[in-house]
Amino acid sequence: MTSLWLDTCLPTPTPAGLPGSVDTLVVGAGLTGLATAVLLARAGQDVTVVEARHVGAVATGNTTAKLSLLQGTVLSQMRRHHSADVVRAYVEANREGQAWLLRLLDERDVAYDTRIAWTYATTPRGRDVLADELGVAQEAGLPVLATTETELPFPARAIRLADQAQIHPTRVLETLLRELERNGGRVVDGVRLTGVETGEPCVAQTTVGEIRAQQVVLATGTPVLDRGLHFARLEAHRSYATAFEASLPVPQGMYLSTDDPARSLRTATTETGTMLLVGGNDHVVGRVRSERAQVDGLVEWAHEHFPGLHLTHSWSAQDYRPAGRVPVVGPMPRSQGRVHVATGYDKWGMTNAVAAALTLSADILRGVPSDWATTLRGGLPTPRDITSGVATNAAVGAGLVAGWAGELTARAKGERRDCPVSRVCTHLGGILEWNDAESSWDCPLHGSRFDADGRVLEGPATRDLDRNDQDRE
């Protein structure tokens, strides 16, 4: 499975070796990492970005790439946990992230599309959720409008927000990469972080050696260092996207439903014409019977509602949902303020990633934090969030025990003789599940993923799977 974005633009860094020391080491060459690195390099810092695979390999290269302040049901979900001030701060953070990125694209003459964003509902329950989102969005100051007139080929109620944008995310990464290089920064790919000794300076261990840095930024989706216990406060989700060549007119807006399962729509323009992107079918990583069935379900739904489509691409992305729904951005606990994290975008990484970059760069440069950053950091977990976290961790523990029991049963039955690697996750020992859409081993506990040969694809794991030598005898 390859995304439309990675298939049509794969940003390649200028070859560079790993330096011995830098001002700031950024880990992860997605939108958060590259935007943070650009901001720091523009301020005169010596910045290196290390990427375990290639630029855009994980979330940014597999997003649906909507640069929108209308984000499905995010605001009403957040309002259940936090005050109206926190929600308004979240909207302002996303507004600044959106504006910063669009200014850069305008300055570098990189194309993007201005579109109306829509959140819609077709079921009674979905309409109730939609009404909640409308009220919270208006309370947060967004100029949203309610309507029953959409471009959809079926009846729906909707709220709309004009003047939003959709982007080609890997072309945006390519723009940021060149901007970083123009300002003296560098990206070194094929380098995985394995640990950090905090001090003055920090000593970062990687798969190709050590590098010293005054500051370290973990822009890796979920932090790959466990000292902040972020894995226990995040729920890893996987969702799917498909791209179709369209021979008939299709909706031009950016759509997301409040129904279950959700459906996402947007267009993209390629050399062959207009394409329709259909996404959805979210689930917790490793906790679905068949990932391939999720893709097939999107294809079936698309053909049912939009005739004349030809499937060209299908892919999936991983996102992390934080307790309380507010992204976690700032210094990592027990790091002396020298290791910084950004995580928990809950599927809205395009605006949140840049907002996080603005916050992290201000922290590192000892700038004055924005009002919205201060408010968001003050959005402490509520008792309900804490209770939810306890329940999540209990489920994790139960999954671990059940997984081990299943693993031992499988061994007794001799069902693992065709598996060349251990199914035990190298993070905290979860039992991996086979992903039949992407031929990967996925951890249902904290979302680590490995390819069929056991190599790490996504953290928090940093070590490949052990070889299953006993099974190969």
C-alpha cells in the first residue's frame, strides 16, 4: 500500500553524514520535525534532523492533508473535557499553524487548493453530534454555518467553514526540506534514535553512532523515549484512505462525517485529472479482525455513491488520541527541559504540527510563549481523563495477559512455524497481530509496528523484533 502523495513526490534530502554535535537534534522528518527545524535554523541554530526511514514515511506522507479549522467532532469532544477557553486556544493555535504554512507556500509558489470544509451527518445520532459541534465551534469563534445543501449525492445535514485549504503533503515537506537546507540545516535519513542521555549537552544514541545536542525534539508521532510515559496517555489509531480517478463530477469540498463509521472526502489534481480521495474506518491499532476489510469497505462505499471511479491507490495512517483531546507539546518530564515532545494530534496533524513547531521553537529559543500555548498547557487532565487513563491501562494489561496466553497456545499447536520473527513487541512485550493489508506486525497495546521481517516501522519501539530461530529449525 502506497499513498498518492508518496507515489507522486518523495522528498530526498541532500546526502549528509551525522555531525558530532549540534545546537538542536530533531528526531523525525515529518511536518512537525521539519517545521520546527526550519524555525530554529532561521534563528541561526545549527540543526540536524534524523529520520529512521525517509522524509514523510509515517504520518505526513499518509495523511488526507486537510489544512482546516473545522475538524469533524474534535471541538465538541474537547469541550467535554475542558473549558471554553481551552477550546478557543486550540482553535487559535490551529489558525496560526494554518496561516504560517500557507504563507510559506505562497512565498515559495507552491500550489494548494482553497476549499470549503464540511462536517456532515446522515443518521439521527450523527445529527445530534453535529449539533453539538456547531454549538462549540460557534462558542470558539469559528464562522460556521448550518445547512442542508451540500454537494453530496445523498441527503445530509452539515456545517460548513469557508476558506480552508487542502495540500499535497509531500510537496510541502519538500518545500520545508529545501528551506531548511537554505538556512544551513540538514536531514540525515536511515538513522534511528535509540536513546538519549540528558545532560549539558545531551548525548543521543542512534543506529549509526552518537550525536551531542543542547536540545532534542522528538517529532516521532509518539515519543520514542518512555520517561514521560506518554504511551500510557495515548491511544494509537489507524485509519484508511483510497484514491480514485474520477470520470464524472465529484464534490469539490472537504467532507467528514459524524456518523460511525466516519467517511472523509476531498479531491486531488494530478497529471491525469481529478481524483477523489475517500477515507475512514478508524480503529485502535491491532484491534480489528482484518485491515484489508477496512480498505475494501471504503472502496465499496465509494463505488456505491460515486459512479465512474477507478481505484489507483490505497493506504493507511497512524494517529494518536490523547486523554482530554488536547495535543501534548512541550518539555518531556525528567529531561531537565532539554528533551521536547509533540504528540496527540488525533488525526489533525496538518495544522497542529505547525502549531507545535511554533511552540517548541519558542521554548528552545527562550522566546515568550503565545497566549494560546500557555492556555493549552494549563489544560490539565480532569478526573474523568484520569479515570479514562486507568481504564485504558487496565485494558492494555488485560490485552497483554490474553495475548501471552494466545501466544503460548499458538506455540503449543505449532501455529508459528511460518513466522520468522518473534511476535513479542520489543517495547513492553505486547503480542503482535498480523496486519493483512500492509503485511506488518502491529502491537495492540501502544501501536508499535514492524515489517514482515521484524524491522521497526513505527514506535514507541526502537528495536527490531527478535529472530524466531526456534521456529526455523
